[in-house]
Amino acid sequence: MDPLGLLLEVVALAAYPGGVFLAVMAWLTYRGAGMERSTSLDARGLAAIAIAAVAAAMAPLPGTPAASLPPPGGATANLVAAVLLIVVSGALVAPQPWSRRRLVLVVFGGTALVLLGLVATSFSSTDISGAAGRANAAARILAVIAVLLALPAVVKPQEASGSVAARATVVAATLEVMLAILIPPAQQWPFAPVWVVGLVATVVVYALLLRLIRTATRREHPSLFMVAWLCAIAASVTAVIAARP
């Protein structure tokens, strides 16, 4: 990679959309959700933060430095790779043991996201977010809703286990990766900052909702599980329908 490309990658990882920006999102998540402090940052927590930062750096948010890299339009941000990184970081901070419901949500949520590749005929986050058509938009929205509903039940960020910094960072990185596929690609001034402000506001609102449903997520309430599961199935079916010629 040329020196400029390497510099842009470093900026994307260390400042925006990873690094500093992710740290701000994690702090907003921690404060808004009222997460409990627990153990100090250990090796698992550090690994989770590092992996989550790489995943966030892959999110094609407006103004990301990666958009300036070749090929034209920016380097390919692979949604499947970002999701796999999120799953690994989430597994590092999630409490043990894993219930059957949590495993089901991971499998069905991941399947819905993978099937979004059918909508855009590729796994590029930019191609997926730019796919035209109402069915395509519906598939993306349903998939994001399924993941965001499943996230607190799977990761359980408000449990007093592991590092709170790691838990908040994983949640914030997941939000960045998921919400990025709802933002139309190639946003320019003055609309790009508006989308970023909207992303920050959404993170705050989501964190407050986590505070409100704290009890339901800790108990893995059946109604929360069913809604997330049904949304994942609906997203998968809609993506398959949208991909039909």
C-alpha cells in the first residue's frame, strides 16, 4: 500500500470511525445505559476493544478516510468481515454460560446479515447500503432491528462482569457497523455531518433504551427474544425475495 493509503488506514483505525470516535460513542453508551462497573480491564477486555475498533474502522460512515483509498469510491468494507469481528469481540465480553436463546439469536441475526449480500450481489457494506428498491431497504432495516434487539440479550452489557469499557466499546462498535448500512453511500457536505450527528443521536437514544429494558435483557425475556428472532427471519426472507430477478 502507498504511504497515503497507509496514513488513511491509520486515521480510520485511530480517529474516525474507529479510535477516538468509537471511544466517544462508547462513553455515551456507558453513561446512557447506566452500565455497572465491575472488574478492571484485563487481557480479554483489551482484545475485545482492539477487535471492536478494527470492526468500527471498517464501517463506511460519511467522511471515513477509507473512502479516499483505491479503487474509486474507496476501499471495500466487507460487512461479513466486520460482523465476524463484532461477534468475536462480543464473545470475549459476554457472560458465560451461553443459553440456547442467545445462540439462536446469533445464528439467525448473522444469517440475515449474510443474506443482505444477495441484495447487492456482494458483501461490500457500501454496495449493500446503496442497493435500490423498497424490498432492499426493508431487508436492511429489519436486519438492523433484529441485531439491535438481540445485542443486549446476547452480550448483556449491563451485567456486572468483565470490563465496562470493553462492554461499552463492543456495543458502540456494533451500532456503528449496523447503522452504517442504513446510511446512503457517498454523502457529501453539508449532508455528511448531518448523518454523523444523526448516528450519534441514535447511539444516545439506544443507550437510554438499554437502561429502560435492563430487566428484560438480563432475564432474556421471551417477548424480546421472539421479536428479535422474527425480525431476523423477516429480514432473511425479504432479502431473498429482493434478490429474485
